[in-house]
Amino acid sequence: MTTMNQPMLDSVDPEIMDRLVTRRDAIRHGASVSSTVAAGLAMGSVPVVIAALSRDAFAQTPSAVLDVLQFAFILESLENEFYRAVLGTSAVAAQNAAFATVRAQIPASAREVFAQIQKHEQQHTDFLRSTAIPLFGGTAPRLDANDFDFTGGNGSGNGPFLQATTRLDHLLLVAQAVEDTGVRAYKGQAGRLLINGDDRADVALESALRIHSVEARHAAKIRRIRRSLNLGDTSLRFSGYVRGGGVAAAGAGNISNPPAGAVAALGLIYGGEDNTVHTVFNGSAAADIDAATLSGMEVIGDATARRDAAMMAFDEPLTKEQVIAIVRGFIRDDAARGLP
């Protein structure tokens, strides 16, 4: 790890530094410089310049960026249509009717939250469809409300999350899980949005990171709603942070007799969230550190409290393949919608 007395550049992997120096020399001799690098140089910001040069040295291709954006559109469309169905504003009457029973149970304050979240999801899908995806020469996957099965039954309408259409606690758990999946998915794909000297990628990356933060706030708000409706349930918390991994991280203690398929899906959504070990560069080589055992942590409590704090400090990423395994059941004819 970098110490207070160690120059920042000395803490960068030599192989990485070789590429950065090559890129720096090219800029000095008149090669093009991306807007991010220019901004970093103008601000005199060493971290910004290093990050930008790293992006230019380890760049992705436009096709990789387009793949991420199209995949993001599928996820955002799923979320948008889910909230529209819950609120009864879907363009498909059958989707509205499916949630009629649980809709009557939603408190007015929670319904206002759902309405605001839906507006955000609509903005995300509109931006991806009309701006981000065309920026890379692509078109958004063809999707409408008929293409989703919010029970997770892959078109049967009788999947493991069917109870979310009739029971408020189940609905709120599904809403939280959907948002948490989005948070982890965006983090897992962020690295694929780095592209060499292309300002379009700056737009894509900045937008993805903003959407990531919005999805995280959605998840935190839904957690607080769940706890406010179940004040005596300590498996639910007012905090928006994810604690633990697997089903335990979902806070499903107030869900009686959850279907096995739902338990399995929650295990995928929150799998690995209990990780506290992270890889860093210690000045000479890659090294693993356990954030739960770092010295100097100002955490009140015992080792369990320290571990909880370390787990909650990081969002663990999901790969595209992991996300597909989670959402496949919610999309009818998934292969035709861009899911391999």
C-alpha cells in the first residue's frame, strides 16, 4: 500500500508505469490527448492524470462499450416496466392487473417513492435508447412490457416471486433485490467503458457511474421503507448498506416460507457481498488485504462489528454472466432479447 512518505508514482505497478510513460511521451511529442487527460493536466491533478492515462493505455473497443450499453438498457427496461406495473401505469393491462392486489397494500408514502424511482428508470432507458447507444452506432434491444415476467417464471407467470404480486413484504424485497442487482451490475461493467481517446466513452462512463449511484440510493430507500413497516424485525435495517452475503444480506427474515427458487435467486443476487478481502498493489507486487483486520480502524465493537463494517464498505461487482443468470427468468424469450 502507498505510505504517506512514498511518492505516488512509485506505488504504481512498473508494467503499468511503462505504458503510462509511453503515453505521456507521446502526448509531449504532439499526440492527441483526451478531454479527461487535458482536464487533469489543467487542474494539476496527478490522480486524475494517472487515471486518464491508464484509461488511454488499457482501453476497450467501441464494440465492447456498445455491448455494455445495450445490456444496461435491458436491465433498466426491466426495472422501469416493473415499477410501472406495480403502480398500474404499464401500457399492458395484464401487467397492471397482476399487481392489483398488492398495489392496494402499498402505503401512500411508499407509493410516492415508487413513482419517483420509476421516473428515474424512465430517464435512464430514454437516455440509453436515444443518446448513449446511438453514440456508438447501435440500436437499443427491442423490448416492451409484454416481454417481462415479473414472477421470474420466464413467461409462465407462475415463477418463484409470484407472491410479490399479492404480498407487500414480498414486493418490497423484490424491489430491493432488483435495485441491488443493478448496483452490482454497473460496478461490474464500469471497466469495460474505458476506451482510448474517445470522448464518447467519457459520456458513457460518467453516465453509468451516475446511474450506479442513483440505483444505490433507490436500494437504500427501499430498505428503509421495509424497516419502517417492520420495526421489530432486526433482520431489516434503516441503513442502506448491504451487510453479509447470500440470502442473509437480503434481509428476508420477514418473508415466511419463501419458495426455493426465490431463495436461490437471492443467493445469486447477494453472493459474495460478505467479502472483505481485496487486492491492492503494495509497492512491489499485488497483495491481498483483509479490510476486516486492518489496524487503525475506528470501529466500536468486537471483531464481528469490524467485519460488518468492512463488508458494508464495498459494493461487490457482478459479471455480465452472473447478472444474466439472475434476470433470465424475468425476460420472456430471453435469447431474442440479447441474453445468450
